[in-house]
Amino acid sequence: MSVTVTEAAAKHVHKYLARRGKGVGVRLGVKTTGCSGLAYKLEYADAAAPDDVVYESQGVQVLIEPKSLPYLDGTVLDFVREGLNEGFKFSNPNERDRCGCGESFRV
């Protein structure tokens, strides 16, 4: 089981954490919501929780709550710029369907 971070995502995370002046990495998870059932959660983490599963990729710690791990296994986190928009993009091999608005997914 693993979650990886692309070079572009790692650069963005490192830059943001340096600007914040604190933090150990990013915490990923899923929550129940939307028309397809699940949505990704991403937040910057100041410390690992006792039950977090921790991966390191491209020098970034990726913290995942255990209940989200089966949904995120094999996911690649990227940071992309498309026109005037930029943001994190999840490439998840477990994703079977995505809603039309792109906010939620189904496994």
C-alpha cells in the first residue's frame, strides 16, 4: 500500500510549508459527500496523529487516517496548472466513477 507525490506537488507543499513556517506535510483522507458518495480531503499537517499511517514521497510526509487508506491506496497526488486554475489533482486507481461536477467519486 502506498500514496505518492509528484515532483510538482512536492515543490508546492514545500513552498507552502516554508511560507507557513511550520508543518510536517499533508494529511489526506476521504469524506462522505456529493452525488457519487466520497470526496477527497487535503490539509496541511503540523504533526502526525497517533493513528496516522505515514508515507514519505519526494521529501513530503503524507499522513493518512486508517479508515481512508483503502480508498486512497495507490493514489498519486499531483499539482497542476490548467489555464488560470491551479490545484492538487488526485489520480486514484480505485476510483470507478466521478460525478459530473468533479467534486465526488465512487470506488
